[in-house]
Amino acid sequence: MKMKAAFYLEPEKIEVREAKKPICHQGEILLKVSYCAICGTDVRTYLHGHKKVHPPHIIGHEIAGEIAEIGKGVKGCRVGERVTVVTSVGCGRCRWCRKGLYNLCPEGKAIGYFYPGGFAEYLLMPKKGVLQNLILKIPKNVELLEASIIEPLSCCLHGQSYLNIKKNDSVAIFGAGPIGMMHLELAKEKGASKTFLIDISEEKLKFARKYFSADRFINGDKENPAEKILSFTKNNGVDVVIVAAPAKVAQQQALKIAGKKARVSFFGGLPGNDSIIAFDSNFLHYNEISVFGSFASNRVEYVQALNLIASGKIKAKNFITHQLPLERIEEGFGLLRKGKALKVVLKI
Ligand SMILES: [Zn+2]
Ligand SMILES: [Zn+2]
């Protein structure tokens, strides 16, 4: 049996072609993919490659689909059920996996990185993933299109789980991509009263302004965001800063605008070969500022993300600016790379 799949071949080269449909063995679940959204990480893999992706490989991990086949011995699911996929698959044995923190497993293997991903008609959930309960059912009132953004939303929830955002907190976000927008909406959901959104791309800011509201949109290319925010906050700085942009300068500015007792999230990673930054450590010391890292997410945040979408508190469709067929995947990457889209979802 054949299926259609997009193979990442080398930087800036992805090809849609026929491939063997995966066989569903004992303990595995085969999904028929309906939608797979393109993640910022997919764009980075497309442009520069990824150390965990060995081409030719099917990437894509923001998946919504239906159960197509169930391997022998798998209980608790039915063919035809609508589902999404938790990305991080752990070894299942280490101290982190034993706590359910598969995202921190040193031998972690993720769907769409190590395992073939969702830019294909079918996707196989490996036995380990089935045992770790990494398939999540979608309730009737959530469309599969909406379900395709559960993964990025779950990552934002994971990042914010460290930040204790409360009513009337002021929140600054670096990065006006879909992740920055999700952070913005989640922060407002928690009662943030003042919000600042910073990006160096006028194109992205234009998009952000069109679909979302923040108190101030700041173009970091034209004005100094740290000076601006300090003047808006009467030199108090903000309660929470989230850096959802892969830039050293954004991380450094984030630490400058952090107020007393502020919580700072380095949500996005920096390029692997250039990730050392300098900052005034005493400023953190005297002002009791906390800095948190965040990487991927786990099932618990998927469930939270799903509930926020199901209840209408987060409007999934507001993030989706483009839907394209799988064949036009490179066009999708092109739109994202130029900042001309928020979420691009491929209809498989
Ligand atoms: Zn993602
Ligand atoms: Zn592990």
C-alpha cells in the first residue's frame, strides 16, 4: 500500500512523493492524518537542517487525524476516533520518564524528528508512544483543523507554568510569530492587564496588529524596546517577560526590562553554535528576578490546551491564516520564512 508524504531532503528541499504506507504492528497505532500545521522548528529544519532529523525524513508534529488501524494488544481506542499526538516520546525508564516528564528524557525521541511525522497521509505511533498514552482524543466540539494547533499551544502553557501570571500583571513578549501570539492570548486569559509585543519585523507586527490586541506594539528595529518599556512603566519594568524569538539581543533586553520579582522565560532556543549571552547578574540578584527555561510539553499541557480550545477561551482559528494542500508545502514554508503568515496548516 502506498501513501503520499513530504520528505525533507536537504536544506531548502522538500519533496512530495509516494511512499510505503506504514504497517501497524503489535502495540502500535496507525493514524490517518487530516491536518498538520507547520511549526517554527519545521521552518528551521527546512532552512538549516536539524541534528535529530536524518534525511530523507518526514517531519511535522502538529498533528490532527483519525485512528486508522489498531495494533494487536492495544486497548482503549477505536478506529475512526479523532485524535492528536503528543510529540515527546521518552525512553520510559529514566527518572524523568518515571515522572511523566518525557520532554526531559535524555534519550527522548520525538514524533516528526526521530520518528516520521505528520506531513504524510499516515503516521505510526510507536509502541513506546502508545504505552506512554501519547494519543489524545478530540471531543466533538473541537474541529480537527483547530486541533492542529494544540501542540504549539501546549508548549506555551508549559512555558507559562513557570511564570505564575496573575491578574494585573504586566507582560512583555518578544516575538510576534504564532508562539508570541499564543503567549499573549494565554497571558490575557490569566488576567494580565498591560501587554507589550516586540518584534523586529514590521511584517509580523502588521499581522499581529490585525488579529490580536496588545497595549503596545514595539518595532525593535526602529526603537529601543528596553527604553520604551521602561518609560511606559515609569522605570518599574514588567512582571513577566517571555522571549519567543531566537535572538540573543532579545534575551538581553528581556533581562533589562524585568521589574522587581519578575519572572522571565527564555522560551525560544538560540542557534546551537551561538548561545552564550552576557547580562548584569547583580541586577537579577538585587531585584529578585527569576529566569526560566522551557522545552516542548507533555500530555498534561495538551489536555489544558485542548480544554482552552474546546471552551472557546482560546480561539484556535484566529491563529490559522493559511490552509494549503500537502503538495504546496514549500509554499507554506516560504510564507512563514517571510513572515507573511501566522499558522500555516497543511490539509493532508
Ligand atoms: Zn511545534
Ligand atoms: Zn527517559
